[in-house]
Amino acid sequence: MRLVLQRVKRASVEIDGRINGAIEGGLLIFAGFTDTDTAELIPTAVSKVIQMRIFADQAGKLNLSLLDTGGSILIISQFTLYANCSRGRRPDFTHAAAPDKARALYDELISQFKATGINIQTGIFAADMQVDLLNDGPITIILDY
């Protein structure tokens, strides 16, 4: 599982001309799954994300977590996080999980984030999505599990 976290001032996802999810302040998370991922990885990832100290305190130090700030999360599925670009000019996605497996893992990831009580917004798995964001910092962190 690969998660790309972007600290944002705002983020939204539009599908078929309609806003499907939007947040004001927090994290935009792009989530990709590989063929060897299992649901057992998800609790550790969720805990890490919500406790990661990447938000500024009053002194400007990155000392606060999403839990501390009361921020929200927008989660977007993105199989292209497992693009293999080592040969040629066309990426291959052979290491990305098959759609049925990826959908189940994505749904479980969302479920476990929702169980934390944080405001969770999402895209729609396998939809053509337009993501709009205002990166804050910018701070972008990649987590691999």
C-alpha cells in the first residue's frame, strides 16, 4: 500500500461535474494498492497518518497531528501510484492490485479512517476524477507499507 499525503488548506474531488467530496484544512490522501497488500496493513497506516505531526503549532513548529488540529481527510484511490516506468515510455501497472482487490482494500481503508471520528470525504473508486487542492507548505509525504 502506498499513501501520498498532502497537507492542504482545501481540497475537493469532482466527478461528472459534481463535487463528491470536499474538505477545508487537513490531508488529501492518494491511496494505491499493490498485488501483495492485505487488510492487515491498514490499521498501522491509519494510526500513523492521524498521529503524524505535520501541522504547525503556535510557534510554527511541525508539532501537531491531524487529531490535534481537528482537520479532515479527503481520500482518493490512485492505481497509478504503482506505475513502473523503468522501461520504455509507457508506464505499466502490473504491480497494482487487481480492481476487485484494490476496491476492497480502499473500502476498508475508508472504513477504518471513519472509525477514528475524523471527517472523511472520498472520491469514487475507478471514477474519472478531477481533484482540486491548495497544498499547504507544501508538505507532501509518501508512506509505503
